[in-house]
Amino acid sequence: MDFNKKIMRKAIALSIQNIKNGGGPFGAVIVKDGKIIATGVNRVTANTDPTAHAEVTAIRKASKKLGTFDLAGCDIYTSCEPCPMCLGAIYWAHLDKMFYGNTKTDAKKIGFDDSFIYDEIDLKPEKRKLLTTQLLQNEAIVAFENWMKDEDKVKY
């Protein structure tokens, strides 16, 4: 059997099982060197955590297991095309490849519509629906200046 299909079927099975466990219909699997490193399911409502999406949960577990924030060399299989938050997390984790089952359009059809977020991202902050005000930039910049001077920093 094709390895990619086998792992994708695992992500899909996790998404189906998670519904029975009070979670959302999403599952994810992270693989490195042909071995499953971590899995994740959507626990947003179960954990009352809006960031507990399947992909983020799997990334957190994989990072902990491997002892690194850099998951280069790993691939992620997710039962659905990631939302903007999860896609951002996948990029920040430096995953090599992503495979997905359902599309964001499929998700929209069952009530998981992220299109408003994609639309908002393209707008300037003052044009977004979320009221946004910049405050104390001249004080906040000190942290960035200190970061640039820190010779022991770990870049990510």
C-alpha cells in the first residue's frame, strides 16, 4: 500500500474517532523518516481552547517528543486543508511537506468557514473588523532592540 495514503487514512480515522470523543472532525499525523512521531485531533470545544486544532496539537506533541521547535525533515498529513492559524504554525514549524484530505471549501460547507480570516489578513489593520490600535511602539521596540543585541539568542 502507498505510504502516503496509509498515513492519510490514519489522519482521517483520527478525525472520525474524534467526533465520537466530543471533538471536531479533524485529525493530523506528523511523520519523520517513515515513522509516526505525533498525532493530533481537534479539541477546541473539549478543552475550551480555540488553538487546539489537530495540526497545532500534533505540532506541539512532535516538538516535545523531538525536543525541538524545528520540525524540518517531518511531513504533516491532515484530514482537512489547514485554517490560516494552522497553516502559519506549519510554516513556523518548518515542516517539509503537507498532505491534506478535505478542502477548505468542504469545511465551509459544514460550518467551518475561515474565508473571513483570509479576507481580513489582506486588509490594513485599521480596515479590519477587529478594532486595532497601536500603542507605545517607542517602548515596545526596546524588546526588539535587545533581541538584536543578544549574542546568545536562538533564531527561529
